[in-house]
Amino acid sequence: MITYLDYLKLLKNWLKSYKNFLFSPKGKPELLFYGTGYSDNWSVQTNLKAFGAIAVLSSLLNSKQLQGQAIKLLRFSLETHIEGTFTCTDGKKWGHSWISVLGLERAMHGLEAIKGLLTENDLLLLKKVMISESDWLVDQYYRRSPEEKREIKAGLIENNDPESNIWNGSFLLRVSLMYPEEKRRVEYINKAIQFIVNGLSIPSDKFSDEIIEGKKVSEWFVGPNFFDTFALNHHGYLNIGYMVICLSNLAILHFTYRLKNINPPKFIYRHVEQLWNVLKNFILPDGRLLRIGGDTRIRYCYCQDYIIPALLFIYDFLGDRDCIEFEKGWLKIVKKEMDYNKDGSFLSKRLKGLLSVSPLYYTRLETDRAITLSMGAYWRKMLILGKKQKKIRVKNFWYDNYHGAIFIRSRKRINSFCWIAAQPPQGLCLPQNKSDIVEWRNNLSGIIIGTGRNNYHKILNHKEYIFKGGFATLGKTQIISENFIEEGRNSEILSENTILFICLPDDTTTLVLQRFLSKNFIFIKEIKGLLFNLPNDIFNNCVRYIYSEEKTIKLLKQRKSGQKVLKIKSNWVNIDNCIGIVGVYGSDSFYIKQSCIGQTGLKLSQYESQVINTGLYVEEICYPYKSGLIPIKENEKIIDIACLVYTEITAEKTCKKAKEDIISVKSHSKDAKTILIKGEDNFLYLIAVNFGSIEILLSIKLKNPVSKIESLIKKRSKIKIKSHTLNISLEGGTFDLFKLKI
């Protein structure tokens, strides 16, 4: 069973590193700040999170030294606020913004832990700050002038503000609890209701007759932030991480009421269970988030850290006992990285490069971890959680049309594909218990790199098909290269692409087809077909084993300088005896590109030429790979490949499948192909694809007559069976998938 002591051990260890970023302003020994002490939102939050973590530690350890530090950290934040008498280290004050109360919210359990040690002056200034922020939220939030009516934003794509609506509403409710005598208390509560109702809001809320404080939900409603599927398009992509952030802020509010032994208003829990029934799909057994829409920030930080308050909230509110295993798993990962660093920090080794260019960003991430661990420590110390427990089962299948996001989870594998993603498009194919093998950026989508500094897929269209036990998705993209050295040069379309991703209903096999066709004469620098991203770092002990027909490679992290490309003369490779990849056509070898730079996470400015080492390294398994200055003619096939990806499979079995399961591959024209393969369920699967624009007749001869044939893609093509021959008429730009019994 997890107790507060599990959290306390980690936080005590952090003290060794924490002091390295603890400073006192010149001439102000009564104040302390952690990090940079600037007035920007991140720095303000960082100091408040440090305060919250140290306050909890000081309380649990009964340490007068830490109590003194916590009070000085709090005083710095209060005195540098608009209501205070001092300034931040950049000469400015903070406060009165859409995010200014977030740091306060996240530190409030720390305030509770040491509140009895604060002086009357401390408490008076605290109240001034809290009331000042509350008045601003009521009177000025998102108004450019007093006459402007729109105060709260919400929207599926534009104005998507679920998390900030929740934390601002929570703050107003908190102030109404802390200062019940305050004359504007009713105004705070009413504004809080509107904020929170427009947090986990969905389209149908517009018509809801549910009553909150005498008004229908439809009257409180501003707009939906979540789709009816509970997909969240935050920062412009399917953002699993911010689903967690939303729950974490509700967790802070939930436990505020629990600690005060006051029944919370029911409206704060609207849609929580529905969101959890979706989000739980995207948590791996060890607590790591499965971000099928990707992430533009540092891997396994921030949103991942706030899984702790979210899990404790769901465990306490819904009683889902699986949260305990998720919690245990994530704490083990945190400990593993702390042990690796050996200096008490959470992130120092892998974020050494980030620290060298942005101590602000680094200390922000350190305190995200510290504050969430302190929440776990304090809530588990002060409260008995999860009195009513149950097993919450989810469907293990999810689909959102807008993002083209489709997900399936079964006994032997997890498969997903997402078109509107952080680094789109991106697919996943992995065993259930291999969280250390997950990386999202353009995964299983291929990429080519032009001479511009920024190269990316632009999504043109996509369509998904669902069938029992599997799915398929077909989409078209363009590779855009832009931000050239030459002045005034426009962006360039490098290629027009078709990607077909099929998760077969045999609980093992995924088929990936990629066809990249040049539009004009171009120069490119790299070709990465398939692009299976394989993390190789501390979370897998910095070693991977790659098996193939040619040899076995002990793949240690390549970290000295430059890059290294390994050529593997084999039509199959196997990773760690758990994932097998078989080349169907398109290359005579597999390639592994290793980099000396940790290349995942932290989306920089598109004009940024400096690469920041983010500490998590990825080996890129390509089929094929080419580099150098490569001239490409008009309408040339740059990538034209098909691969099979298998989960929970040994190297020996991968070799066998490469020899036995690809029954036939046939080109019917320059634009049409058929592939016949044997599935793990002993059925044959026929994939027919027409990359061209006109209808074509495909004729496939079989060794044995077909006793049964089923089209899994809505029977769109015309098919005739004549003895041992299948004749298929397939429209241009389409594909079909048949399940055959011989």
C-alpha cells in the first residue's frame, strides 16, 4: 500500500538539489526565491510550487529550518505581487492575468500545512493578494475594456480554455471559503460556477436543463471545450496531457473541501466520470501517459507529473482501485530517474542541455515534479482516501473523427493512429507492458527532410474504417519544407503522400504502407521510410537488442558526437524480442539512425537553428534511409514501401513470419498493388490499394479456391470469384481489405 512516506522519501532526496536554485534578493534577507524570480507566469509559478513543496516537507519533517525557508518563499511571492511592496528580480510585479492564480492554486496545500506559522502581516497581505486576484477575475478577465461583455472563453478549436477555466473557477470558490465575510462572496461564487461549467464542457451542455444555483446549465454555458467523444484539441492537437491537467485542478479543489470536511458543490464533478472513462485508456500499466496525439514539450514532465493529483482524485471520488497501480508505477519511474541523477534532482542529467540555455524552464519542470509529489504526501498523510472502491472497466476502443484519432487496446497490443497530432501524423504499435518503447513524433509515418530548417507533414485529408478487432485509416499529406537560408524564399512542397495504416483483427499484425511522390524537381537531405522511433535511454537502461537475419546488435546509446547509421541487410528486424518489423517491399535493407542529440520534445521556434539536447534519445528504424544532397526529379517515387509490424513476438518467430506469412505481393500497374498475407489467426488477408486516380481491375490468382471472403471496408469494391481467381474493381485513391478463408 502506498503511504505518504513513499512521497516523503523522494522529496527529502530533492532537498540536496533544491538548494542550488535558492536565492535571496539583494538587501532582502527576509525573502527567498527559487529559480529566476522573474515576473513572468512560469517563474511566478515556479517559486510558488517550490514554496508548496517545501512547506509540506517542513510540516511532515517538523523542520524549523525548512519552515523558515517556506515562509520566506511565500513572502517573496506575496511582496512581488501587484499588492506588495517589492518587485521581482526583473524589476516588475506580477498578477492580474489569465494564469496568475495557477501558482497559488497549486501551492494551497502547502499554505494549509504552515498557515499557523504565518504572522498577522503575512495573513493580511495574503488576503489582499487573494481578493485582488478575485476582483480582477470578476471584473476584468478577458475584457479589453469595461464595456466588453465576453468574459470567459471556451471552444472546441479556437478559444479552447478548459484548464484555465477550471483553475480560475476553483480559485474563486477557494476565496469564498477562506473569506466568507467578504462582501463580494456571492459574485465570486457565481463567476466560479460559470468558469467551471465551461471547463469540462461538451456540445450537448448547450441544451442541458440541469439546474445549478437556480439556473440551467444551458444558461451558464459559453461553449464546449471537449468534443462529445471527450477528445481535447488543446494547443492545436489531440492533447491527452491536458485532459490530465484538467483533472489535476479539479483534484486540488476536491481535496480542499475534503480537508475542510465540507461537502463540495456537485457541479464541480460534471463530466468527470465520462472523461475518466476515456482518459484511462491512455494510461499504461506503470502510470505513464500514452499520448496518442503526441506532445510538443519535454517528454514525461509537466502533464505527466500531474497524473499524481489526478489519480488520487479519481481514486477518492470514483474509487477506481486501478489508480493505485498507476500511482505505484509512476513513483517507481520518478525514483529510477532520481537514482540515475545521483544529485537529488529529478531531471538534471537528461535536461542538462536545457538547463544551460534556460534555467527558468528547467526549474519550472523540477518544481512541477516537487509540487505534485508534495500533494501526494500531504493528502495521503491528512486523509483516508478511496473509502469506496470499485473496478472501472473501459471499452479499450476509442475514435474521434475530427482528429482522425483511433485507438484499440487488446490482450497482446496497443494500436493507434492520429492525424491531427503534435507532430503529425503518428501511429503506435506496442505491447501492453512496454511504456519505454513509446515515441510519437511522425512515428510509423515516414518523413523526408528538405533544405529548409523546418520540414513537416501538412495533413490534406484522412478517413478511418472500423471493424471488429481492428481498424484502418487512409490519408494524404504533403511534406512542406520552409524557413530557408535564402532571403525571401517561399515554402516548398517536397512531396505528396499517401499513408495507409491497417490494424488487422488478429491481435498481432499491423500493416503500414507509405508512398511519397515528388511534385517538382527538388533537393532533399534525408529520406526516412517507415520511421519507427525507438527510445533508448535511462528508462530502458540505455541498451536495446536488435535481431535480424544478418546479425544481432547490442544497441548502446550513441552519444559522443555526430550521428551513426547502421545498415542491416535483412528483410526483418526484431526489437528486444517483443516487436518485429518485416519489410514487404520497397527496400533491400533496414537502417538504424542514431543521434548524439536527445531529439524528442520541446517544440522550438520554427526559425531556431540551435538544437537543444532534451536528453531522451531515439533510434530511428528506417526502411529505407538515405542522406546527403539528393536530387529528385518530378513525379519520382521517393518512398514506396510496405511493412508489417508485430507485437509480443520473438526474433525467432519474426524470422519465421518473414519467410512464411507474406503469401504474395503484386503490382497491377504503377499505381495499384495487392498484398496477401497470413494473419496470426490463420486467416488470409488481402489488401488491395489503388494510389492512382482512375478505377482499375485487379486480378489475383490463388493456389487454392476461396471458401469464404469478407470485405472489412464496407464492401466498397466490386469483386468476382472465378475458381482460383479474384477479380476486384477498385476506384482510384481507395483501398480494400478482405478476410479470406481458403
